[in-house]
Amino acid sequence: MAFELIARQLGCSKLIAPMVRSGSFDGGKMTLRYMEKRRFFSRIYKLDITLEISSHEAPFGEANWNRGTHWAGDHAVSDWLSQHPQLSRLSSLIDIEMASYRREAPDSIGTVHLVTLPGCFIWTLVPPMHYFVKLNGKEIEGLSRLLGQRLDTTLA
């Protein structure tokens, strides 16, 4: 239920697997999935967003989002990512746990990989309860700017 809500908000309607959906955004393809983290008495399902950038302008190399302030890694990649307002202000868009960029070869596609805190689902066994960290209106608007599309904010 929680995953379906987020998938609808982000416009990912194509079913790939039970906890994996895909869709498109301005500039490429988006894949949305839940990553399961098992703990002794709980499970945490973290929202994982992969953006495939098919632009030939995307540089080769790797970079990681550094402490909510800037991209760090290959110099050309960091400079290119910093020139894109949506990617250079990730921390103002949504609470990011991890973000990375990678493009390995001329014929490969550049990918931006995001793991967000909003959108996660926490299930504890003792005491038995579950909690969904919903995306609020500001976070949906931020993702909308990142993806270059108008997202469904009525589901927030």
C-alpha cells in the first residue's frame, strides 16, 4: 500500500516486480524500488530511486553527494552535476540518505542513484507496529523539480 502510494505520486506505473516500478521523467527513465534492511526485531524498507540519464552530455566517471552540500568525485562529473540546479540542491529538495552518479563508457547510460528517508516503511516485530514516512508537499514539489515533471500532490 505505501509503495503503491509513492509509485503513483512519482508517476511510476509500469510493474516490473512486486516492489519495483518504472516510469519516465524529463530526460530519461526512472526506476523506483524498496530496499529491505533486516534488523533483529524490525525491517526497514528504504525508498531507492534510480534515474537513467540518456544525454550524450553526461560525463564519464563517478561522484557522490557529500554531506548534503555538494557533489564530490571526478572533477568533470562534479562540475557537470553542479551546473544542474536540481542536482546541485538535492538536500533542499528532499532528505537524502545517499546519492551517487556513475557513467562508465561512451555507450553506457549515466545513472543517478538516490536513497531517501521520506518514503521509507518501518515494520517492527516487538512491539508489533508499522510506520510509513510519507512524502510531504514540499518533498513532492522538490522531486517534481528534480524530475522535471508535475507530480500528483493530491496523494500527499
